[in-house]
Amino acid sequence: MSKTNEVDARLDRIYSSTGDKRALFDEMAATYDHDLINDLGYVADAVACDKFISLESDRNARILDVGCGTGLVGRRLKAAGYSDIHGTDYSSKMLDEARSTNVYSSLQQQDLTLPIESTEKFDAAIAVGVFGFSGPTAEHFVNITDRLKPGGITLLTVNGKAWVNADWETKLSGFNEAHASVQIIEIETIDYLTAEGIDGRLLTLKTL
């Protein structure tokens, strides 16, 4: 199997609603950055971080990086001067990769379909590459936003192919009316997997 076909097969497994996602991401951890950036043209982390930096001016803010993976987002935020970054991920192998970056103040294995286990509140949160076809969906946004202080901003990306095929517009219909503690304040179309011709959506949420 060629490298391109191998990567495409992994994408198919990620997009599938079946299979052991934790085992898949454990398997991908060692080559994840290369596969995403070099083979798939992944830019969602850069786009989301640029937006985050424009919204959160306090470099001492306590930041939650949800689905931190190997630390792509954390490294960008650290390079921008943020000093208190905390990560969660579903995969222990991904967390091992993130730990090796020495970027995170803490790291925790977390299933995002369950409430995040933290006794402290965060100033802002970011979740890049977490939401798509299967796994956590719109109903689980509050597991992130509930951990934020009032006024805190959360940035979330959704894979653009999933946005259409999994009908995320319907999933989000009536979201603001249904939630008293958080509001979606902006949805933008962004570059996502450029080599695959797949765009994405960048959602900005505010905890009230």
C-alpha cells in the first residue's frame, strides 16, 4: 500500500462510526504530525490558534487544550507567549507525545463524551480536530464550556466534510436557545485539510 493510500485508509477509519478510536489514535501517535501536515495539508491548528490569539490577550490565562493530541496547538500557543496550558486527550499515546513537548502544565486522559474532571475553572479553551463524524458531538460542547469562567471563550473546529455529511447545521439548530450557560457567537469557514480539498468550520463560543 502506498503512503497516500495508507493515510487515506486512516482517514476512513477516523471518519467511520465504528471501530476502537482510542486504539486507532494510539496507533497513529508516532507519525500523526507528519501524516497530518505533510500528507494531508493540515492547517486547522494554525488557523484556530491565530483566532485564539486575537481573542485572548492575557498570556497568563489558564487555557484548556481539549483533544490536545501530540501538542500541535499547545506548541503554537506556547510560542505565542501563553504560559499556563493544560491538555486532555482520549489517547494515552497521544498524551505521551504531548508530554514530550514540555508545553503543558498538566495532561489528563479524558473521554469528552463525559464531563471533564477538574476542580478549577479555565479562562479559555480550544478544541481543534476533535469534532467531526463520530465520537463527541454538539451535545458535548458543554463538557468543555462548563469548565470556563464567565466570559471565557472556547474555539472549536469541525471537519468540513463532516459538517455537510453529518449535518452539523441541524445538530446546532436551536443550540443558543437550549443553553443558558453558553452561546455560539460566530461560525466561520476555514482551511482544514488542504491536500484533501476539505475545509472546516471554526466555532467561537462564550460562557455566560
